[in-house]
Amino acid sequence: MIPLSGATPESDEKLRQRFRCVRIAAYLILVVAFAGQMLARKWFRTAPPGDRGFPIMAFLVSMGFFVFACCLYARVKGRSAWFGLLGLLSLIGCLVLLYMKKSCHRCGTMAKDSADECPRCSAPM
Ligand SMILES: [Zn+2]
């Protein structure tokens, strides 16, 4: 374990809580955005052919939120927000993100997806 200046048990606990909040927010946004995509698809199928602008817009907006939530999730795993673009692949991209290794926010060490603490500096992950 590497002692890092400024890292206290209190700051670690705050970081842990922040990660938990962001993770929950990302899950909620993912679920709502996915439901929005499904509703927009249904709306698109039932709309008359000349009147499909709004369903397409609704789909794109919910897709935007889906990708945003994937960006949040990638960041909370210590990875680049660019990995959020995997959200464009819908559930497949989500699964890839879910099982992607975590990266420590302090030292950059990679760890298993299930790790709660960095194996090198014991920072929360
Ligand atoms: Zn670390």
C-alpha cells in the first residue's frame, strides 16, 4: 500500500459515497432512457408516415440520455468518458461497460470490476 498525501479515511468515505450516488444516478438514467427509447420506437411504428418527426426526436433525446448515463458510469469506474459512446450500441455497450475493469482514481491501477478498493493504494473504487 502506498501512503498518499491528502488521503484520509474521511475523504475516502466521501469519495465512496460520491461514487455510490453517481452509480445510482447512472443506473436510474439508463433505465429511464432505455424505456424512453422503447416508447419512442412504439410511437414511431404507430405514427402515420408523414408525422414521424416527434418520435424520431424523442428517440434521439433518450439515446442522448442513455449515452450520458454511460459516460457517467465510465467516469465512476475511473475510465475515460469516451467509453460512454459504447451506449450507442445499446444494451451490448452497456454490458461491455458493466464488465469493464475499474481504474483507480488516484494511482490509475486497474482492478477487477468487483473491486471496492484499489489493490495498490487502497483508494475507494
Ligand atoms: Zn490506487
